[in-house]
Amino acid sequence: MEILFLGTSSGAPTKSRNMSALSIRSTGAKQWYLVDCGEGTQHRILHTNFSLFHLSGIFITHIHGDHCYGLPGLLASAGMLNRTARMHIVGPPSVRRFVEGVIDTTELRLPYPIDYIEIENSAAIDSFDDVQVQATPLSHRVPSFAYSFTEKAVEGKLDVAKLKSSGIPTGPAWSSIQQGRDLTLPDGRAVSAADYLLPRRKARKIIVGGDNDQPGLLTAEAQDADVLIHEATYTEEGLLKAGPAPQHSSAWRVALFAHEAKIRNLVLTHFSPRYHGHNEGKALLMELEKEAKSVYKGRLFMANDLDRYALDKKGILSRLD
């Protein structure tokens, strides 16, 4: 599974960070998914190999502008490219009102249908071929959600030694067995695929959180997750100074949760522009990273715009060059 960050700032952009957006795609797949769509997201997409033709679903975590103001423009651009395939938009009911309000007031005419999937509580979303999606309510000033993406197809692994000892020839027969299909060999023997498949590996799972001041709300979802992507708007000191009103998380609190939940890979994002000042905030961002590392000993990453990551079949996340 692949992740590409399209925006990693919160509230307002900086010279090097756009507002919130990221893409998720199954390895080798054309279709892909967008989580949040801050202003300027479609311009970031132009720097990637993603096409709006193959964008299958848009997931908006919440209605705040830094997560959705880019959505109408992206939909319009997809229409100008003569896209005709249905677009799924998942989010709180306010997302539909926002999009339809823009469509009505600007007389936007799209050449493709939109399928709105409105969520208000926990919800399982089974509208896509390659991933199962779970929405989990979070704690923020407006309804906010996390989306968990779990791959559907987990390929079977052949018991090669048993296949050879049974005299089953390589080629199409092995391919059919790996896909779980029973078959009859040319010599008349009936072969049950299940007899020659090793236990399947665990399906990979990635959680992408919206704005949230209570990471513990993801405890149940985190039990079998490989990756947590979560906002870390402030350091703990900055969060205490800001007070409870913004309802965001600190790097320390998210990292402590990830440690306690035994999540092997943690990616922090959605950094306040206050950490993007001198030299685009590299020194200040180190403070966020330092406090996260003080409690979390797994694989920790600080997201940057256009960073690409791959989650391998063993559940190890790596940043790609």
C-alpha cells in the first residue's frame, strides 16, 4: 500500500507546506483515494503521477476549510477532463451541503455523478473493490472522523514443497491454486486449492485521523493497525498554551497513544504554521519530533508535502526517495 502526502500544514499554507490532503493507493493499482482536500490540493496532484480519472473516492475528515476548501475546484477540474465515472465523496452531512452549495451558486455542471456517503457515527464503508474503510468518530470542534483503510485481497502463499511432492506441475495449475481455485489435473486428479495454501498474512491497515484532541478514541481501531497517521498540531507546551478550545493534539500525546497501542509505524502531520518560521521551521519541527521520540520507540516519520511512503506485506512502513 502506498501513501503520498499532498499537504501537511494546518490552518494556513506555508512556502513549503500546503493544507491537509493525502492519497492512498493499493500497490500497482490505478484507482486511488484522497483523504481531505485543502485549498491547492489539485495543484499538488500535478506534481504526482495520479490522475483525476482514476480517483475513486474522496474522504473528508471534517468540514473545516483547511481540509475541504480545495474540493469544489478539484471536482470541477475532473469534469473539465471529461471524466464520466462516478465519484464517491465520504464525510459528514455538511460536506454534501458545502459541495452542492458551490455547485448551485457557481452553476457548475459536472459530466459525472457524485455518490455522497454521509456519516454521523461509526460506519463501515464497502463501496470499493480493493479496500474496506471504517469511519471512527473523533473529538473536535465540529464532527470529525478517522478513516481506516484495510486491504481486501490478501494473496495466498503456496506450499511449494507439498506441490512438488504431489507432482503438481508448475504454471497455470499453481497460479489457479494461489488464487484459491480448485481444479482437475490432466491426469484426472481433483485438487483442492486449500490443501496447498499456507496461512494467509494479515491484511494491511492504515488509519488516517482527522483533527482530534483525544487519540484514545482510536484504541479499538488501533488493535490491528499497521500505520497511524495523525495530526500533531503543537508541541505539548504549545498545546497547553493554546488551551482546550482548538481541540487539537500534541506530538507527545499522539506518540504516547501510539506507544501504548503498540502501533509499529507512526506518521505525524498537520503542523501549526508557528513551526514553519525560521528556515521553514526545520529547527522547530525537531522539537515536535524530539518529544514524540521521548515516548514512542517505533518507526516515526514527520510528514512533508510530496513525501511518498510504502507499507510492505510485513507491515513495515518506509519513506521512498
